[in-house]
Amino acid sequence: MPVSKEVHLVARPDGEPKPEDFAVIETNVDAPGPGQIQVRNDWISVDPYMRGRMNDTKSYVAPFRLGEVMDGGAVGTVVASESPDVPVGASVLHFQGWRQYALMDAARAKVVDTEAAPAQAYLSALGMVGLTAYAGLTAIAELKEGDVVFVSGAAGAVGSLAGQMARQLGASKVIGSAGGPEKKRRLLEEFGFDAAIDYREGDLEGQLAEAAPDGIDVYFDNVGGDHLRAAIQGMRVHGRAALCGAISVYNDTEPAPGPDNLGLLVGKRVKLQGFLVGDHGDLAPEYYERAAGWLAEGKLHSKVTVVDGIDNAVDAFLGMMRGANTGKMLVRLPA
Ligand SMILES: NC(=O)c1ccc[n+]([C@@H]2O[C@H](COP(=O)([O-])OP(=O)(O)OC[C@H]3O[C@@H](n4cnc5c(N)ncnc54)[C@H](OP(=O)(O)O)[C@@H]3O)[C@@H](O)[C@H]2O)c1
């Protein structure tokens, strides 16, 4: 019976989460019963939406419970199995992250092919993150050949993929915004953006106008706040914004005021639409086929920032919320 370390939420954060809001607990993991598997996690995902789950508020996903292990995406290796469908040694994608070992019904795990792609790819380009970028650009923003596209949070997991996919989907110019000169450099040199904005330099609106003097057609919003305001300002007539997330306000304790330039939407006939990747599973087969091709041809670069060890998972999450990552932030657990 393996002893497993797991991360509990022990206090609801007030504003920015603190290490004391979490605790690493040791627990025994039972042997699998009929139809169950026991999994040793190899990679666990830390994601911005988890910040919302730390609040006790009604949302599209239930809050984490205090004093209990959190959950989230993970890929692991099956170490014991009572299921004929999922043998020992298989790599599986599942939702019992934030722990070293997990016990689950085999039906709740999806076997992934680690010969086709490394295990961690199923938590980034070949997983929810990549599908989010694709669904936002296609189903929501209805990206067309020749569009000028602006992506915020562009050096992050979703944003870095969205920028590169926009190019593959026919954008004539792709502009990204991220924090700091090093990320700005990486947008241009590693992710192939045509223009990059360091939002920490200020004057977002001016920087966007300089990068896109004739305006933008599509905005992929990961950040909200001042980025959304600047994008509305820069929109061309019939522009479309896919509202994917608003990380700039996730730690706010009071509702943030909305952009003060919404009046522009009328004259410009602009569409703003929020979306959740969970509603776009129908696009998954099409996306995974295209993504596998882009990855194989070197047209899509999927970067990860790796933090080692379950004891450092909270630091990985807190660091991701502050911008310590380029590409997907993942926690690697030793075998
Ligand atoms: N709608 C959906 O179904 C769906 C699915 C997945 C993700 N999302 C959303 O997509 C967004 C990106 O998620 P991700 O997993 O790819 O995370 P990520 O971009 O890899 O990581 C978060 C990034 O946010 C940036 N950031 C933090 N505070 C900021 C601020 N005040 N202003 C501007 N940027 C800030 C940081 O980059 P800098 O160093 O550049 O500041 C950080 O690296 C999030 O809003 C998330 O909630 C939505």
C-alpha cells in the first residue's frame, strides 16, 4: 500500500494565495477494487482556473473543499489494476492531480500513447490547453484568412499555442502581449509572433496601435482588464473577441470595473464572447489531428516550465499565477 503525499487546501485565500493556505499531507492509498486502477502520477497540471475553485463561490466548477485534497489534470502510470481495459504500465490522463498516487475507477482514466507524444504533451498541446486555443480561435472568434490577431497572456500555455495556431489558420499578422523583456523576446524568436508587447512597460493601447496601425480583427483574451480595454479600442469593424480568461482579476477581492469603452462595440459591430473548453469536445478529434500534424512539421512549439516534486507544487501554482512560466507550467513527480 503506497504512502502518497497530497496537497490540501486548508484556508480560502484572501487575495493572492499564500503558502499557508495549503498543506502537504501523507496518506495511504488503498489497493484497487474491481474495475479500479492505482496510478502513480508522473506529471500534474497547475492552472489559473484553480484559483477560482479556492473561493467558496458558485461557478461553473465546484469549489475545492477545505481540508481535502485538491484535484486537477494529471498524467500517471498504472501501478496496480483490477480492470481488464487498463493494464499495469499504461500511461493515463485523469483528473486526480495534486497527489503522488491516485485510486480511481478505470473508466475515469484515458489511456494515452506516450510513443506518439511525451506524457506531458497530454497536459498541454495535446490536451485541454491546446483545444482551448483552437476552440477560441475557430468556433468563437471565427478566425478568417488575413485577420490581424492579438493574443494576451501570449507567453503562457494557452496564449503561446493560440498565437502559433492563429498563424496556421491564416492570420496575416499575430501580435502577442506578455510581461517583461525576456518573454517579449521569446514571443518573437520562439513562438513566431510578428510583434510583441511588454505590458509592464505601460501604454498598452499605444503599443497595440503601434503594432497594428490599421487595427485588429480578432482578440484572444486571457487577461481581461486593461488588455480587454486596449483590444476594444484597437478593434476594426466586425472584430471578434474570444474571452478565454481574465487572469488579471482572479485575485481581486472586489469586483473589478469593466472596460469603460464598451460603447465602441456598437459602432464597430464587435462581438465579445466568453467560452469554456468543456463545451467544445466536438472539436477535439479535428483539433488533435491538426495539432499532431503541426507538431510533427515543427509548426507548433509546445513549451513547458517544469517544477520538480509534490512539495513544490504549491510554489509552481503561485509562480504560474505571477508569470514564472513560459508555456505550460507543470509539476514533475519522480518515479
Ligand atoms: N475558457 C476556458 O475554457 C479556459 C481553459 C484554459 C485556460 N483558460 C484561461 O486562459 C488563461 C491562460 O491560462 P493558462 O493555463 O494558459 O495560463 P498561463 O498563461 O500559462 O499562466 C498564467 C499567465 O498569466 C499571466 N498573468 C498573471 N497576472 C497577469 C496580469 N495581471 N496581467 C497580465 N498577465 C498576467 C502571467 O504571464 P506574464 O508573465 O505574461 O504576466 C502567467 O504566466 C487564463 O485566464 C485561464 O483562466 C480558460
